Amino acid sequence: MRLNPGLFLLSFVALTTACGGGEDAIDSVRNQPNSFAGTKNPVDDFSPGSTGDSGNTSGLSTDEVRITLEMPASLAPDGEPTRRNLRLVQPDSISVYQTNRNLQNLGSVLYTSRKDSNGFTIIRFQNGQPQGPDVIIEASYGNATLRALAADADRDIKINPFSEYLVRNTIPHYTSGEYQGIIDCVNASNNALCLNKYVWPALADQVHDFEIDIPTGASVASALDLLSQRADFASYVSSMANYALLDDQSSGKISASSADYNSVFMGVELGQTFLESSFSGSGQWGVRLGREEQTGTSSTPAYRYPGLTLASFDVFNIKVTSLATQIPYDRKTLVHKSGNDFYARGEDTWALNTHSTSPGAATLEENARLLAGRSLYQSITDKNSARTIGWTRNPYFLDAYTGGSGSTNTGPDRALAGYFSAGKAIALESEDSKLRRKDELEVHYLSALELNLLREEGFDTDILNDRDYNTVYLTTRFSESATPVQVEAGSGSWQVRASSGKSSVTQIQAFTTLSRDSSGAAYADNTGARSDSWIITPRTALLSSGNKEIGRLNLDINNPAGASGQPDLGVGASVPDGSLLAFNLANAASTSGVMGDGLLIAGEQSLSAAPGSGQYRVQGFVLGMVDGFNRLTHLDNGVLELSGNTASLDSKTLEVLHSVNDESVSPPNSGQLSANLAYSDEGSGRVSFSAGDLLLNGLVTQDQSQFYLILQNVTNGEEQLGLLIATRLP
């Protein structure tokens, strides 16, 4: 999907001039009670063209907002049920006031109010809708009072436990100097506008995209406690609050006005399935891989390719970077039931799905880190079938590395990120031309790596020849065999040479396999080796302008798969100068054995010594297995710091634990991974880190800005394998 900078510019100008407006991408239904005639409730209308919290600005004039109050069920048992097990009610009273970092009421702001035809309170701010954290809307119902920020991007302001959590857990945590800096940014005049004032409208809106159910018997206090214990939600809010502190002096824009990228995407998930009654409540592993989607017909073919678009421009001296992502993906899962029964499901069960983010503004920090809060669109699979499924996903905080050999005309040649997003699969039923939410079919927790490599028309695979690369990879194999779960991770080297019009790959790989057999026993084998040959060929893209070589690649054993065939190993992409390659391995089967489904990364070897200092952002996933338990660990924007022949790794983690015997899967809990590591330069861009049973090995890029690492560890008897990326911090 290509973002139209002109449309974004118009919406952004509306924000800066009217202090109102909203995100164009969030324009569908909203939580409203059926007792108000003519309104919509997302329980009754699941929309694939919006986030879970789609907006309702119908009938609103400039600088007006609509107030929607949602209470825990125990406090409003007669309220209209809506998503997240909340109840919609009319507030007994509403107040709007200026506040400070201590959340004191400093007096009313200038506003008028009215009721719309459905009974909702509409507030009009006489000096424009507030954009910062200094104006609060407070609503009371019975004995309960909840608050929300008036700065909400879609102007349908939900007041509920999520908004109350945001108010309580951001504003009071700033120092007086930090808070004043934020207010100065919000109040900056047109000749010194500060981009990060727009963090607050996005944050106030995106907390409502989270699909976290509030228990029926919850009080306001216990609902807030639940949200504080959801490590993914709390981490997102904290990251966005820190993002708001970034000053305009450190932000920039991409070099080109617009740049398109090929996306290579892998997500590993652990969750709980309720799809079939015989497996209801069982834990479930899953893997998602980016792939192209055929959207045309056999006579008029057309394709949607996994991709990211960045666009940059200046608006009243604001350096704006906007981004949008659309990644079709395949999915495979494995149910692990109590008693160690296993059930594998693939494309015969899961239709091609889409991981798509709504277009929005981001900040490029020091021309190296792309920062933003990202909302994900809902999607629907098997629409109009007997099993129509709606997929809804939580937002995430994006901290991506941008760099490489981009130019002023093309932009950076890569954008690399890892992130975590929970979600649900929901049964949908057609009723009165609407898709109504029914039972939850899945709860899943996803850790993803996304490598976006710049597209360049006219890319020639000959640029890869006569070059040597270091590689890392991780794959999964799910089956109903004697060994239902296998995770393989390895590293090695490639020699790429021209051969009969193809790029021939001679490789050496050493790998470890983490397995669970049908008895439930988990074990690791680190003696794997591979030394066969492959080929790399171009995978021509069919664009609106015709057939083009844009850096997409096939990885095969002997015979090229062509533009639309299924390669033996996988589909990937290269940056324009050929220094970094990435491939989605799908059903990969080499002459030396089956590899499975996963991600392979190849970086050109370096003659320079590995870096001896610097800080790097660490992101990635780790899969762990021990008898009776499965674990997915996401490294949540950690830091790897180098110091000579030592290094330190310090990262918060989000951990999901599946207890096989209890048939339970925990929501994400917070953890910590900290280690002092011995650091070794293995030569030619190969590196390793070690601390006891914790081993990291892999590659560093030629420009020393990125590490790609395989993690192997044993902790409390649990065998772990993972794939990490570490990218330079400013």
C-alpha cells in the first residue's frame, strides 16, 4: 500500500491550523449504546477498515468532541455491553478543567456543551481542541469517577479505565521541568512548532485499541490494577510518555520525499485456542511469515507485496515523517493440549491474512531511529463463509533503526524493528448486513521482527556475485509426528558467485535444534551442520507500471521458481547495494534436510574489526521449552553496550507462559534479562557473546551499525532459542 503524502499533508494541516480534526485512518464505528437510536456499537459491527477503537465524528463541528463513558460491568449492570466487557452509560455529570502535573483542578477552560440527537454530550472548545496533557474531561456515574485527556485524535473521547490509567500513569511521573517542556512544546507558536505535541492525541486515542477484557466484578481500582499488570499495555504507555519528551531539535526527516520498502516479516506467537471444543483452552504456538498476495485473476494478474512506505515533508517548519505498512502473511499453528496431544494447522485452516498499520506521523531521531505509536487494522478472513473470523490487534511502540547507504534522492536503505502485539480471533456472524462479534476463538501474543529493505527499480542480482556473507536464521517446524515441535537456529557463511546466469550460493551452517517430542519431553541438540549449495534469482514484481525488478529475490536449490512460483526455500529481498539480504523461509527443504518456516538474514562480511564500543537497541524473540511449559519471551527495546572485550545486555522482557497441565496461558508479564558478557571478534564480521549458559553468536554489518544474533540459553532447566537484532543508538 502506497501512502499518499498529499492526503496526509491535508489532514496534518487540519490538525495544525484547527487544533482539532482526527486521524483519517480511524473513521469507522464507535462504542455507543443501542439505547441511543441510530448509533453503532462495535459489538454489532466489526469493521476491517479500522482499528478496534474506530471513531464516530458524525455530526461534529470543528473543535467539537463526543463523550462516551464506559464503566466496569459491576458498576453499571444495566449499561449497554460493548467490547472489553465494559458497559456504556450516560454520565451523571461531566466537568472539563485545566490541570498540572499533580492532576489538580486549576479551573475550567472555555467550552460549550450540548446533547446530540442520541443523548451524547458534545463539547466544543472555544480555543480549539487541546493537544497536550493539560486539559482533563472528568465524568461521574454513581459513586465512580473516571478521567480522560481532552487531546484525543479521533474526537470521540472514551472515558473508561484505560483513559484513567493513562491520566494516572503519565502526567504525575514527569518532573516539573519535563512537564513544563511538554507544555511549552504544545503551546509553541507557528514559527517554532514541536512535532511531539501530536504524541498526546495519538496516545489518548490508541490506548482504546487494546483488546484487554475487564472482569465483570471489577471495581475501578481493580481494573486499573489489571491494566498495570498487563506488561505490554504498561510498556506501551510508558514508551509513548517517554517519546513525548523528545525535543524538536533532535528530530529529522528521511532524505527522500517518499521511499518504498520490501518487507521481510516473521512473527512468533504463543496463545490459547477455543476454536474446537476438543481443544478449547489449550495452548498454541504459531508462526507468521510475510508473503505476496494475488489480488487479480488468472487473466489479469495483480499482486500485493509486503511493504512499507515512508514519506517526509515540512509543515510550518515541522519535520514530518509518515509511514504505513501492509504485509500479507501466512500462518501455521500447533495446539499443545494437556496430556501432550498435538494438533497442527496450516493453510487449510488459516486463510491468508494481513498485518497492516494505519498511516500516521512518526519522528526520525538523529536520522537513525524511527519512533511512533502504531495502530493495527482489524482484518477478516473467510468472509461470508460458515466460519468468518475477525482479527483484532493491539497497538505497539515502534523503535526502528533507519540507515545504510541511502541518498538524498532515495532515503535510507533499511528500516529495522522488533515489536510485540497481542490480539484476538473472534467469531463473526452476519446480522442485519453487519458482522456481529460472537465467541472469542483465540487469544494470541505475538513477537515480530520486521526488516524493510529499500526498493530500487532496475535492481540487478549480479551485484551479489563475488561477495561473501555471514548468515543467521531461525525456523520452526510444527507437525503431528513423533517430534511435533522443532525450532532450528543457526549461523554460517555464504560465498555467492555467478553461475550460468544465476547467483550460486556455497554455504556452511552450524545449527542447534530445540525439540519437543510426543511424550512432552524437551531437549536441544547443537550438533547440526549444513554445507549444500543454493541459488539466488530475481523475483520480478508486477507493478501498475509493468514488470519491474525491485530487489525481490527467490532462494532455491537448483531451478529458479520464477516470478510467481513457490521457491524451494523462500522469498526475500536485498537493499540496493546488496550488503544486506533477508528471506522468509517457507516450507524450506534443502538437500541436507527440512528447515521449516522462518527468517534468514545475510550481511556482507567485513574486513574491519568488530566495534569495541557503542550502544545498540536489542529487539527479538526467544522460544523456551521445558517439560510441562512453553514460553515466549520478547526483548522489549533492551540495550547492548560494548566495552572492549566485554559487553552488557540489559533488557526488559515481555513473557508469555503456557502451563500444559493447567491448560492456561498467562497474559504478558514483565521480566528482565541482564548479563555481563564476554565479547569476541571472530573475524570477517563474525561475533560472539557469552555468559555461562547464555550464548549469542552471529554477525555485525560492515558499517558496524547492526548485529544479527542467535540466542541459546538454558535457565532453570528450560532450553531456549531465539533470534535478535541489535541496532545502533544515537
